[in-house]
Amino acid sequence: MESLDHHDLSGVAMIDTMVAHQLFQLLNALKLIGVKTTLSGIRPEIAQTAVQLGLSFIETEVRTSLAQDLEQK
């Protein structure tokens, strides 16, 4: 059985660099143990911070909203 993990960031207006790094470390750790993660509700400010830090969403499913994420399951 595949493990799934959903992270909805729609209520998060902004994150600092430390929190962004922690989030991506969590996503990488979950991937290592076979958990498929999905991010939803990423605001432009958060995406901008991630890009500035060189973080990539390429191996993480990204949905526009939590509703879209839940519809896909």
C-alpha cells in the first residue's frame, strides 16, 4: 500500500528561509521512506522564496488548492 502525505500551504502567507529549508528536508525524508507527498495552495511569495533558495518542486506533486488535491485522489 502506498503512503500519501498532503501539505496544504494556502493559509501560509510567507515563510522565511529556515522554514523553507525545513519543509524541503521533510519532503526529502518522506520520499526516502517511500511516502508520496503533495503540496497544495502554494502562494507566489512562497514559490519565490523556494526558487531564490534553489529548492525544487520537481519531484513533488503540486496542486493549486486543497480541493484540487482531494479531487485527484
